[in-house]
Amino acid sequence: MSKVRTASEAVRAIRDGDIVAVNSSSGLCCPDAVLAALGARFEQERAPRNITTIHPIAAGDMFGTLGVDHIAKPGLLARIIGGSYPSGPTNAEPPLIWQMVTANQLKAYNVPSGIVFDMLREAASKRPGVLTKVGMQTFVDPDLDGCAMNDAARAEPIVRKLDFEGEEWLYFKALAPNVAIIRGTTADERGNLSFEHEGAYLGAMEMALAARNNGGIVIAQAKRVGQNGSIRPHDVRVPGILVDIVVEAPDQLQTTQTEYDPAISGELIRPISSFSIPEFGVGKVIARRVAQELRDGWAVNIGFGISANVPRILVEEGLHGAVTWMIEQGAVGGVPLLGFQFGCSANAEAFVASPHQFCYFQAGAFDASLLSFLEIGKDGSVNVSRLASVPHRTAGAGGFVDITTRARKIVFSGNFNAGAKMHVEDGRMVIEREGKVAKFVDEVDHVSFSGTRATAQGQDVSYVTERCVVRLIGGRLVVTEIAPGLDIRRDVLDQAATELAVADDLRLMDERLFRPEPMQLRLAER
């Protein structure tokens, strides 16, 4: 018997009060057809009501035009647990989900993506929950925010501290969904699901197991449906025995607002010469300096922001392949992509499930992570997840907390302050107008990374900006390098809203960073 149904028919299986897990990362693998049908059903019938949704990484594009905003309706959503959220365009209305969060119309939690997958995995195995040190001394810690994004969530804590065998741990109760909504490329009539056009698997299998093992149902959206036996067994990523309903959505996009690219799904290897190289300017100076921190043969995680350009610096320098890039969505190797395709890699060597990738990250087994910052505190703490003045302009932490908890080496990058106007000229940095908002502050608005814990664990932490390099040494921020053309007092120390120490051996940043031609970069051996 065929499991194929329309999206409208599929969402009738969702009942009042259900816990619904959604497998997506922004526009990657987002089951938009099903989410749109769920929102439409509520508009017509005022049902289902008071559901909880779980989004390990995110659902929909960063602007909130797709994904979770289809279901961001008071009365429909009662609680949302997300690794990240759409941040919204500048100078525009916040996404609908953020409007609900800030108005306390639902309980909203920002739980690190890897922990969300762990909570689902524990539910699938009928275990009680997750004991972890991921997030200690950050906003995840109940001594700070306990993952709560608003007052409604604070009234119902999602994490608590436990003593286990003489150590303090964070405890998250397992999440058992009644419904899992997943997406692939091809389904057959029995529900077997393959992912040949997708840029990742994310946690489709784990999410399906969590629902099925707890008496729930699995709805699989696919671009096309074939007859039984049309998918090779080795290509089936979620077997039909776990899938209850198949929804065919021939118009689904490979990633949000982008055309199909076979290099994203590993069906084509793009020539390395086809990748764009960042234009010369302030951002490229920062990305180049970050690249100097790398070593040949390293496995390196990369995040959104300026650091996302570092792989292209290596391409320009003829060093592609010297470092293996990894992103939380599951791609290993290749060239991580930018813009609306961020979260995908072209020419990947392998795709692994996100829960497996996070297991690797949480243990700190990789060599380095390149990430961004919004604010840096005097103890080295970093905020990437919320600004008190404009909370919806940030997307939450995603996998940031999982990645940084035990990472051996972390290089944070960004502009020294906000709003400055500057340019590069004749091998030096020229500041035309200073910024008005300091990023180096006494205390950050939201602790996404604990500098105090990093110091205690002996992590190697640095902060690369266009005008200086700062390192976390002995629990203090120490300026170790300054850009040519700048004055340490006027352009660095006086522009910070907290005390910065200056290294006795302060030196100039490499002048090659500030010239347009390739810098003949060479990576030291690991």
C-alpha cells in the first residue's frame, strides 16, 4: 500500500499538544511544503493547538520567509526548542517567530544544536536524558540563562545541574517527539528515503528513530516518488519501516533561494578555479591573518562570518587541500560555501550525519575552530548569540557552544568595533572614522563562550581583528600584534571599553596581509 499523501493530508496526523521535531538547517533539507500545510491548516481550522516544535539547527532561511515562520502563529505553537532561529533582515520587521518570542507568546529555548540531537538520541534509546559539560558557564548553564530566551521559558526550566560521581554536570531530559518531519530527495512508495540532491543528512535517521521508538509518526517530504525498489539499498538513509507518510514536493529547493548545484550534493566536482576569491579589503586582511594560524594537515571547523572566507584564502594561495574543513551540518572536506548556501560544501569528501559530527566536536578531537564574535569580555568570554538591544538580529548559538566547549584551538574573528570606516593603503590600515560601538567590553550581554572556563582548561584562544591580534593569556586579553600604520594607544586601547594588556614583545602584523597580491602563504607542519 502506498504511503504517499498530500501535505494537507499529512498534517492531519498532528494533534493538539504534540511534540514535533523538524530536520533542517536554515534552508538545507527544510520540509517547507509540510510546514506550510501545517500553518494553513491552523489558519482554516484553528487546529492543531499548543504544539511544541524542535529544530536542532534551524528551519527556514535567515530572513524568516520560510520554514518555522510558516507555523509561527499564536495558539498553534506553545513551545519551541531550537539550536538557532532566523535573524531577520536589517531595518525590517523581525521574523514572526521572533515577534512571538519577544512578546512571550510561547516558551522559547536556545539549546546548543548538538545537545538537541543528544536529547533526541536518548529518547530513541529510552534513556532518561543527557549528562553533559557542554555549555557550562555559558548561557546554557542554569546559573545564567538556562537556555531560556524569554520569561515564559524561564518559568519552565529545560536544564538543571546534577552531581554525578563527584562531578557537576548539566542534565537535559530526553525529548520524545510524537511527530518527526524530515526531508530527502527520493522516496519510494514504501517510504524508503534517499538524499542524492541534498547537501547534508542532518539528523533525519536519528529524528525518525526518536519518533518511531516512542510511538510517534514520521512524515517524509521528498522531491520525487518512485516505485518500490527504485532506490539502491546503499543509498537509503532512512528505511521505509520508520516512515509513515510520504509527501511529494517537486518544487522543493536544494537550499533556500538558490538553484540546484550538483557540487553541493557531491554529484559533480567543481574546478577549484571556479570558486570566487574575496576582494581585497579589510575583511580579507582579517581572513588572511586567521589563515596564518593554521597548520598543514589539520582538521578545522569553520563557522559563519569573516572566517567563512578563509578556505578561499587557501585556494588563492594554492593551498587547497592542506586543511580539511568541517561544518556542523555534516560536510567534511571540499570548499564551504557562502551566503544562502552556508552550511553546505562543494566538492565534499564525505557527508556524515550531524549528530556524529557533533559527537566529534563536543569531544574536542579536531585541531581548530574558526568562528566569529559579536562581543568579547575582559575574561575572554565571547557573545555570538544575543545582543540585548536587538535580540532578533542574531540567530542564536547553533552549534557554537558544542564546538567551543573542548576545542583545542579557537580563532575568533571580526571587526574591532562596530561602525568604523577604514581602508587598506600601501601596506597599512587607515582609519577614516572610528566606530561608535565597542566590541571589547567588561561583560558581554550573553555568554556563548566562557573565557574563564577556557583558561582553566588550557584552550588556545585568539581574537583576530583588522587592527590587532589579541590572545587570551593567563585569563587576560593581551594585544600581541598591531596593524602597520596604527597607534597602540589611540587606535586600540582607547577604542576598547575594557582593559587590554599589551605584550612586551608587541609586533607588527605581517605587512603582506595588507597588500592586494597573493601573500605566498605557507603553513607550518602540524
